[in-house]
Amino acid sequence: MYDGVPMTQSNRIRLVLVALLIAAAAYFVLAQPIDRGEALALGANLAQSPWTAVLLVLAQILLLAVGLPGTLVVWLVAPFYPPLIATALMLTGSVIGAAAAYTIAGFLGVGVYQRFSRHHTFRILASRSDFFTQTALRVLPGFPHAVINYSAGLLRLPRTTFFLAAILGLAVKWAVYCWSINTLFRAGLEGEGPGGTALWLLVLLTVLLGIGGWTTARLKARAAARDD
């Protein structure tokens, strides 16, 4: 099983890609083949080019279109761009990626529909797909955006509600993430502890993570109870 969806060849490929990304990140953190100062300087220089922003947005679109977590891109965007620009980049990539996944889902067969129908997020959208519910699923951590996008496409949810909820929910989520990461990153570079703004953002992020985890656990328990 993969997050409530039976394992398929495409799921195996996605898991392998995620494992490779995690392994690469661990290698760079532990082995440090590149000097940290040089890496930071390289990232800052690359951020000066408009093509870097385009490539990062395209990367996020591709990840979400094939069902991979687009959140990975935030760690390449938030540290090197001002929070407002980083939020705009993340929002652009995630909304277009959501549109791509929604469209792709419309061409998938009954077998894929049946596999996704076992996922708790799919069941929520199948029973409640109003604007508030979709927005909440976008804001709260713990609900994979790939499953939301594909489920919405498989269920043929109204496009207007889908896109408005995606824009609002993701704007809130990416704003909190980008401001938190950028503020802490800058504080670390300057050798200072997090200030009042960073602490409030961390509190907000912690609250969102807590609510998301609690909500996810309850929904999974309800889904399991219904199955029993």
C-alpha cells in the first residue's frame, strides 16, 4: 500500500525517485562534497537569473503532474528569494501543476479510479467538495496535493471551485512556509537567533502541522472504521 492507494508500477517509480532525492540530500548534508559557503553563494547567484525561477516553476509543475510532492521545491525557492516572490513562484507552479494533474486524471481509466477511491482524501472529496473543504485540504499539512489533484479530476469536480480553492489555500500555505524558511535562513546566516516575527511564524506553522496531523489521523480512523 502507498498512502492508502495500492502499489502500482507508477507508484514504485515515484517512490524510487523520492528515495533518490532523500539519499542525495543526506549525502550532501553528511559528506558535504561542496563547501556550504560556496553552495549558498551559488544559490544566491542562480536566483539572480530569471531563468532559474522559470526552471523551478517548471520543476514543480512536472512533480505535481506526475504525482510527486511539489513541496520539495520550496526548499530551493524560499531561502534564496524574498518571501513575497517565493510565495508567488510556489503558487504559480503548484496551481499550474494542479491543473495538469486534474487534466491528466480525466484520461485515466476505471482501474485508477478504483484504486484512488480507497484513499481517505478521495472519500472526503467524494462526499464533500465545497469550496471550504477543498481550501482546508490545501492549507492543512498532511493531505497530499497530488491525491487532491488527481481525485478532483477523477471525480470531475467543478473547475471553478477547484481552482479558486487551490489558489486561496495554497497562497496561505506557501506564504507561511516561505516566510518561515526565509526568516530562519537569514537569521542563521547572520548568526542570530530567530526574532519575534520568525517565532510567530513558527508557532503558526506548528499549529497548522498539529491540526493537519490530528485531522489526518481522525479521517484515517473513520475510513478504517467504515471499511470494518
